[in-house]
Amino acid sequence: MAVNQKENAVNLPDLAEYAKNRYRFPPEELVKYAGLHVAFSLNGTQILASGATEEELEQRLCALGIDPSQVVGSYIPPAGTAVLL
């Protein structure tokens, strides 16, 4: 049995494009997701879903018909939280 490579293909983000768009993401939009796990589009231009836990986020993505492997997951820390990189 032949496997259709296109059906099983996973889209990978262009990391340079993602980083550029993610850096430009409006802070006033991010604050709405403080303390939540979010799923960014592969190009970093939009948040597709959010949840209190990674599991909840994945469930919401699946309910929307979005393959969790086709997003970039991130956690938005609560306001006033210091993040060490």
C-alpha cells in the first residue's frame, strides 16, 4: 500500500517569519490572554485558540477542526510576571 506523502505532510513554520510577526503582535491583544496557553498560527499573525491548560488548548483546537501540530503553542504570563529568557 502506497502512502500519499502530501496527506501525511506536516507544515513547519518559517521561524524567521514567525519571530518577526510574533514580535509585532499587539501587546493589547496579548494582555487578553494573560495566564493562558495559546495557539498561534504558523506565521505568528493570530491567536487561533486558548485554554487554561495545554490539554484544554488542544481540546479547543480539535473542536475547531485545527490540527494541534499545525500551530505554535505559547504561554502568556500574567501581567506583572517577570520572565527570564
